[in-house]
Amino acid sequence: MSVEGLRVDPTEVLIAADHVDVAADNLRADHGSAHSRIGAAQPGWIGSSAAALTASAAKWEEDSTRHYSELVGHVEALRSAASMYTGTDSQEKAAIDTAASGLDSMGL
């Protein structure tokens, strides 16, 4: 893709970050609730079934934590990208304004 074809609206990037942030919060809340229910059910299990449930529950909790962390990382990356796009746009505007001012001072 050429530079001329790059069109990014930082506001849209921030909106996307907010959507991912909500998804991360929902994942944490919903998985936390499920983990609590599994934990409450564990005392009723015995023998190898109890051991299997305990091992599975531990893995599910680790997976949930990892997925949540990945989503939070995406949120941070999106917000950082939006900030960088805004900063670049501001710098380029300043450069154009400076060039225009120089042309004005030369009577052009």
C-alpha cells in the first residue's frame, strides 16, 4: 500500500480500542463468574473426576487470564497507534503551516 492510500481516523481507532476494552472486561467478568461456579461445584466431585476437574479448572483460569491480558495489550496498542497518528498529523500540519508562512513572507 502506498502512503497516499493510507487513511486512518484516530477517533475510529480509539473507538475500536474502547470496543476491545469492553470485550476484555466482559471476558474477565463472565469467565470469573464461570470459574466461581466451577469452584463451588468442585467439593461435590470425588476421585479421578475431582482431579480432572481441578486440573481443567486451573487451565481454564490460566487461559482466561492470558486471553484477558492479550486483549488489554491490543487496547494499549490501539490507543498508542491513535496517539501516534494524531501526533504525526499535528507535526505535518505544523510543517505545512511553516512552509505556507515562508511563502507568504516571500510574497508568493
